[in-house]
Amino acid sequence: MTTAAAAVAADRADRILAAYLAASDCRAVKVLGKVWK
């Protein structure tokens, strides 16, 4: 595996993680919103 390929893989994993965190964060906010009301 070249360093370039590793960098691309790390970047992709980072984006997937960021998207997952954003989605779970959004879900948590919706759940909290329901509980709050």
C-alpha cells in the first residue's frame, strides 16, 4: 500500500466517521426534542 493510497483511505474513513457522527447527532437531537416536549 502506497502512502498516497493510505492517505486516501484515511480521508475516506474520516469523512464516513464525520457523516456517521453528524447523523447520530441529528438523531439524538430529534429524540431529545421529543422527550423535551
